[in-house]
Amino acid sequence: MRDIWQNKTYNTFLAIMVIVLMGMLIIYPQTTFEGATQGMESWLKIVFPSLLPFFIGAEIMISIGVVDFMSVLLSPIMKPLFGCSGSSSFVWAMSATSGYPTSARLISSLMKQNKVDKIEAQKILSFASTSGPLFMLGAVGIGMLNSPKAGRIIAISHYVSAFIIGLFFKYYGGYSKCYKNIQPKNTHILQKALDNMSRARQNDNRGFGQILGDSIKSSFETLTMVGGFLILFSALIHLLLSSKIMGLFPNESLIAGIVSGMLEMTTGSLIISQSSASISAKIAGICFVIGWSGLSVHCQVISLLSKTNISIGLY
């Protein structure tokens, strides 16, 4: 009975939120249009061209066995640090290079192919969910704050924090079965890694042309979903900023940026950078917004991991 009540309460709350949202979209059509247009431009000009090559490349590398190679080769490093196999290094490298929500997409792909289990996937997700350096150093540091030093501070803080979280999650759930017996006796680790990659390639009987086509198709589908979330949350932020709610807070621009960043980090970071706050306050606010990543990214992650058994609450 308690579960039914909780379910009813959740559904009622969700229905009310959707009705309120639709009402605001109807009452403020111009604001909604401007927000959606800005979100569309950000997706087409920034997100789509920057993430598509990484998504396609990552899918190809998974299919041809690169992850299996790294799983063996880098396990002696990743296991003592994070309690994970070398596969985590691949996810971390791709996420640190291209940013959100790359890690969630890769973890979903790896779990589908049984290359990582739930325990390891949860660990990887804890420290490999990061923003990209181009965004923090370029877009934020140089473009928004006009300070390369500020961009470096934000990036270093972001990656060090992720590293520390990974250390905390080392013993979560015990050791994963994914790296048991990775290096048998009397076998050189490099040879074992090459054999593992070759075996993975043989198990995937698709030709390279099919692999490329499937990778492009899958990447387009994912980025279309990402674009939908970005457009929706951009419209929500514009509706929020046009309301009188922000006027209730002191130092309106800084608070407005943080609140906006709770929804979508790019817009929030821009508003914070344009506020009258000190550079230290701006850096702190942007660090928080990027670390949180925004409900927009959270929804993308939830969607990408919806077919896995990963605990979204723990993430």
C-alpha cells in the first residue's frame, strides 16, 4: 500500500509540474521561443560538432577491441587506484576529452557487451563523469571570464575532485569480476592485451563498413536526444529568468546564474561570468555549476542508462 501511495504521489506531482510547464509555455510564447532558439543554436554550433566525432570514434574503438586491449594493459594501474579494470581508463579518457554525457553513453555500451558489470560501471560513473577541457579552458576561461588562469583553476579543481571521488568509491561493492584472471602466469601483459583485443574483434563478426554505419547511426540518435534536453532546459531557464523569482535574491545576477546552472550549466556559467561578483566568487560559482552539471545533463544520463541496472540515485 505504501508503494502505491508513493507511486500516486509521484505521478500526481509529475502531472502538476507538466501542467504548470505547459501553461507557462502558452502564456510566454516569445520567451519560450527565444530560449528554445538559443538552445538549438548551442546544440548545432557547439555540442553536435564537438561530440559527434568522439561518439563515433568511441563506438568504433569499442567494436574493434581497443577497450579490451586497455582493460588488460592498464588494469595494474586502475585496480589499485579505483578498484576497476583498465576499461575505466578508456571511459575516463573519452569523458575528460569530450565532456558530458560521454561517460554514460560509453558505460551503457560496455554493459550491453558485458565488458563491465554493475559494480564496476557504478565505480567508473563516479569519477569518469566530467566536463571537457575545451569547455572549461576555452569557453569559460577565455570566452566568458576572459582569464586563461581562471579556466585552468576551474579545470584542475574539476578533475582533482573527480579523482578524489574515484578513490572514495574504490571499495564500493567489493572488487568487480571484470578483471579477475586478467594476467595469467607466464604471459606478458602486452601479449595478453593484444590477444584480448584480437579475441574481441573475432567475437564481433561485423565488417568495418557495418561498424562505421552502426556507430554513426547510434551517435546521431544519442545526440538528437541530447539536443532535445538542451532545447527544453534552455527554454525553461529563459522562463525562469523572465519571472519575478530572481528578484527575491541579493546580487541577482550571481544567484540567477547559479540557479540557472542547476538546470543547464552552459547558460548558468555565462550568467555567472556576466555578474558583478568578484572573480573568486565567479570561479567558485562556475566550479559548482560544472561539477553539478545541471538537471539537463542528469536527464541525459538517466536516459542513456535507463536500460542498465545502475543506481541513478547513487550517481
